[in-house]
Amino acid sequence: MLNDVTFGQYYPVKSFVHNMDPRAKIVFMIAYIVAIFLADNFFALATAVVFLLFVVLLSRVPFGRVLRSVKMILFLIIFTAVLNLFFYSGSSSYQPLVDWWIITITYESIINMIFLALRLFLLVMGTSVLTLTTTPVALTDGIESLLTPLKWIRFPVHELALIMSIALRFIPTLMDETNRIVAAQKARGANFETGGLIKRAKAVVPILVPLLVSAFRRAEDLGDAMDARCYSGAKGRTKYKKLVFTWRDLLGLLLLAALITGIVFLNQLGGKFEILSYFL
Amino acid sequence: MRILAKGLTYTYNPKSPFASQALKGVDISIDEGEFFGIIGHTGSGKSTFLQHLNALIRLTGGFLKVGEYDLSDKKCNFLELRSKVGMVFQYPEYQLFAETVEKDVMFGLKNFRKDMSDEEMKAAVKEAIETVDLDYEEIKDKSPFELSGGQKRRVAIAGVIVTKPEVLILDEPAAGLDPLGKKEIMDLLHAIHGGWCKTIVFVSHDMDEIAENCTRAAVFSDGRVVMEDTPAEIFKRSDELISLGLDIPVTAKCARILKERGIEIETDFTSEDFIAKVLAAYAAKAGA
Amino acid sequence: MEAVKFENVKFAYREDDETFAVNGVTLSIEEGTFVAVLGRNGSGKSTLAKMINALLVPTEGKAEVFGLDTASPENTFEIRKSAGMVFQNPDNQTVASIVEDDVAFGPENIGVPREEIGRRIDFALDAVGMQAFRQSTPSRLSGGQKQRIAIAGVLAILPKIMILDESTAMLDPKGRREVMDVIKKLNKERGMTVILITHFMDEALEADRAIVMHRGEVVMDGTPEEIFSRADELETYNLALPRAAYISKRLAEGGMPVKGAFHAEALAEEICASLQKA
């Protein structure tokens, strides 16, 4: 019943963002991440936040659903931010607020922490919007298409894409199989919940061995089935799914260009620390 | 051990968009000593029900008692229960894992019977392997992966019965086998039923198999038990089975057509009985 | 025209094998026939099937598909295009997570232009009655549905022969019926040559011709009715009669004037007739 893995995080609604070309979305996301790290003061970063909120709104994915993916790595964000707060080593033009043992907290380190946390936060939100609005299958197609130029240096783009696609296809099958094997061994008295580390590692053998054997058997079958369907590598192959770049994608990328221009322009207002001088 | 379920319900992925109710109130009673058949489409809830019987799926709604074990009781000793209720899954040969047949069959014993000595365990393994009609000496040190398909399945069954469970549950034990292989597995189940396990519960899609072998059977449909009776009584209701999209045995198909032609054959739908009754009808007619 | 022609074909899985999995098979299959191949596990029927679309090549003898020798590598592609194959496990044959992408796999491999692939997907999914599932995920379908998708995936290559290697063995009765209905329709309406490897005797009854294999050899060959009326011979090859045939045989032995009946319906007719005559 873990079949939903196939869809990853995909949130099935129809929206402007869902309908965009996966290639455009991948480029979009990479550019957005660059923009976040480019933003050097609060005005620029605030613009990036507003922009993201706008995209989430446009994608019709509930805001809570997007936040949920951030929640999973919230600990990591806080951890990095706190470390940064305590051990920021940049020079400070103001008196340290705290200076105790090896911990020094300055105005600069606070600002630095906020920036870091916000950037990480936006980074995760941005990638989530991508995976929430694009199926893994479409993502694979997009990556394959974007990597096509690498064929010139003999990089096996088609093979890589096929491997990803087959892996995606077999995840739910192998999940089901794992559940079945676990149940069968439990019925024979296997215990996976208690015991020390070594005991638990040993308990996995009765699951892993049959799973591996079955994976090899499936691979062999699949190889035959692919041969029988005339598979002979990338040569002479056509492609049914054609990604089409539409006005949506153009509009999206124009918006993005506007964002980056805006951020670069706002950066002219000053660096992130200069703002301190207004207050102190 | 008697199996008694009342109003058993179960929902997969509750409170999620993928929620699906597999059991919608199952009532069933299987007595000790029965050779009990379970009939139903894929997705009718029969597998979900069976996995409740040894607590592979924990009870969430309704009442279920297996022998003395009350599965609604949180303090119920599930490990002990599992040693008394053996479960053979579909294609059980895909769960073999150990380096040798002997070790694989011994797996259950090592888990359930920590009190047994090595010699006792080996003796039990030998007995189990011989019960499934394999040559212990020839096979015990072989890797289970070297065996033929039919042998693997027998080894897997030996690995379940080795702990002498009182109830043996099998989910389509003959799936994927040819007719003779199917018959061999049914013969094996009868042999186990005589000595090793008091009660046998098995799923089958083959109605001839149900008609020929079971003391009683239950028909699952859409998360409920819609019939529970002897095969003779169940296959009398052929029209209902057909309307549920299920098959009926050849004997029942034949009896149905004969009935339409005004010829009543009173039979329990086993081939032997059907042949005898038709021959008797013929003799009566010819004599008259 | 002859779709398949085997001349004294032998096959061994390893060079040093003394026993042949297929041991001297001479066989000819006319285009448009529905052939069932019966036999116990290990009788060589799957090996035989794999030699028809050049997944395996004879160790000895000659195998031809529409006049093309399977042994020469330059024919392999053409042979696989004309002889498609569906396998046993419905879970192990799909490459994509979306039905239409999977059906497209074959045509993509043989370089069919994009627009044409779309038409072929339509045709293939219609032929197996799965058009409504075009955008579904194979892993969420039933066994019978998965096998119909596998058949569609082969159909999209537009083969003339469809080989089914125990493709119904892992299905429930409903799934088996679905698959049998599809292949019968393909044979009747499109004149597709069907080679069905099976151990279900009732499926063999649907065929025009049945072949029994035993220890790598073809030991019986004829209409299913002919084959099933030779009950004693079947038994020596460890095959069981369909239950209706078994009952009619026993009734005849018991002195009733019933002719061999293979379906429940025919059996009922026979019983009825002899009771009325009595």
C-alpha cells in the first residue's frame, strides 16, 4: 500500500505551475537558488520571499503542504543557524553582545544567522515547489532533455534516463515485495523490533537475501521483456513524449529574469550589515 | 483451536486520501479440525482477514479469538500465537534465504522454541522435510536456490509446519503450478491435516479444488463473508456466486444446465459423487 | 504462409550439457492459427517459445520465422518485430511508470515517428480494452490489467505473431478470462498467429491446435479435441484431462453412451441426450 512513492511528493492539481515544461521548472529552480544567494540585503531577500509566496499561490498547492517539507529539515536549519550564531568569525565593528568562553555573539552574527536560515528555508521551499508540481516521471524526462548536449562528449544520457525511469517504476513493486517478505518472516517468528545492534543487523538477512534474489530475477525477466520489444540501445530510437516549451514557460522565465534584475538592483542599496548603521 | 470473528473491520491508510476499507464487518467461525476453504476475488478482503489470524495485522475493530488468544487484548502474547498459527504466503518459495535447506527450515524453530536442543531441532527439521515428501539426507545441505520450483515450495511449507502449529493457513498454496503440481499440493495438505496441524485454512480460486477438498468454505466479497457453509450447500447457490463474478465447479455448471432441462441431480458436487449420481440416474432410467 | 518453421531444433543451456532442453523439434505453424503448447514444468515449452523470437538461438537445427533464419544476427530485429512475446510475471515487463509511456517503448525502439506512435498507442490500448487507463500507473492495476498492458506494449510494434509464455499462470480466474478474451479476439478479428504456452487445459480448448511437449520433444500434435480424447497417452506425460473430459470418460466407462465432452456445457448435453435415450 506504499504505492504513492511513485508520485513522490507530487500534489495532483491543475495549475499554471503544474502545466509548465519540466525543463523550464528545473532551470527556474536552479536560477532561483542562485538568486537567493545573490540577494545581499534584507530588501533583496524580502523580494525573493514575496516571489516564492507568489509562485506557491500560483501553484494552488496548499501552503501547509509546502511547509511540511521544510518541517522535515527544520532541525538542520536551526542547527546550522545556531552554530553560525555562536561561532561567526567575521570581524565586527560593534561591541560583542555576548562574549563567553568560546562563544561570541555580535550584531553581525545575528544578521548572518537570519540570512543563512532564510536562505536555507527558501532553498528547501523552492525545490519542494518543483517536486510538488512535477511528477518524478516528468522530472526524469526534463533532466534527460537538459542533459542532451552531453551526448556530444559521449555521456550516456539515454541510458541514465532509462535507468532512472525503471528505478521509479520498480520502487512500488519492491516495496510491496519487502512488506510481503517481512510479514512472512514475522509469521515464522522473526523479530525485527528488539535486540542490540548486531542482533538487529542479523535479523535483516532473512529479508535482504530474498529481496536481492527477487530483484535479480526481476531484472533478468525485464531484460528478456525489453529484448523482446526490440530494445537495442539509444541508436535509431525515437521519442514519443516531446516536451513543449510554451508561453507559460516563457512568461515564467521572464518573471524570473525580472526577479534577478530586481535583486541585483536592490543589492545596490547596500550590504546586509550596512543596514545596522540605520539603527545603531 | 477455534477461530471466531465478529464484526471485524480494517482500513488501510486510515485518515489519508488513500484510505481503503478492506474489511467491513467479517463474521466467521472455523472449528478445530476443519479443512476450510476461502473463496473470493482479489481485493475481497480475504488476505487482510488471514493476516489478522496471527496478528501480522493488528486488530483495530471488532472481535477476534483464535483458541484461547483474544486478539483485542493488548496483553495477548503474539509471539506464542504465531507459533500456534502457521502462515504460508503466496509463492512462499520467494521467502527462502538461508545457505542450506536445513537452516532455512530451522529458522522458525530457532525463533519460537528456544528451549529445544540442537539434536531435537534437527530431528524436527528431518520430520518436517519428510512430511513434505522430500529426501532429507539428499536435500538438507543443498542451497534452497538450487532446487526446482516445486521443491522450493515444499521446503517453504516445511519451514512453516516445523513448529507444529495447530492451525495452518495457506494463501493460494497451488498458485502458478500445473494441474498435477496442484494435486500434489492438495494431497500434501491432506497428509499434514491428518497428523501435523489440526486445522487447515486455505485460499483458492479453483472451485473444483474447493468442491473436492473442503469440509466447509467461506465466500468473501467486498470486505464481508457472504456465505459460510459446506461446499455442497455453497454450490447449490451457484446463481449467487455467478452474480458475484465468481466461478463454479464443472459439476455445478453441469448440474445447472441439467436442471434447466428438468433433470435434477442431487450431488455434493465432488466429481466422484456426481459421476455416481448420474450413473444411478441412468441406470434407473434404463431399468424402467 | 508458414509463420514458424523448426527443423530438428535442439537447444542446450550450457555447452557441456548432455541433455537438451529442446531435443529435436520439427514443427511448422501456419499464419493465423491459434496454437496452445502444453507440457509440465521443465518440458521445454518456454525454451521453445524463446527460440521463436530469437531470445534463444538453436544449438542445433534451424528455426525460421517468416522465412528468416533466427541464427543470423542481422535478422534478429526483423524477427522480434514480427514475433512479439508476453511473459509470465505481470510485474516484470513494464519499463515506465505511466501506461502510455510503457506502450510507447516498443515503437520508440524501432524508430517509429512520434505522431505514428500516438496512433499505435490508441490502437493497442483499444485492442486490449485499456484506453481508460492510458495515464495510470501500472503498479496500481490488477494482474489481468497489467498483462493486458504488456500485450498492448507488444501490439504497438504491430507483430504478426503473439507468443504468450505462461502469461496467465499468475493471474486469478478473472484476470485469466480477460487475457484469454483479448488474445482470442486478436486471433479471430486480426488473424494474428497466437502461440499460447499454458498448463491450463481449459485454455488449450480455445485453440485451433494443441501441441504437447515432454522432455524437450513434441509428443502430441493435433486439435485440442483429438489430444484430449487420448486420455491414457496424456497421463503418461503427467498431464491431467480437463475435469469435464475426465467426468465424461468415467461416465462412458460406467456404461453411459456419452461421447467425449470437454466443456461443462457439452458434458451436460451429452448426459441429457443419453438420459433421454435410455
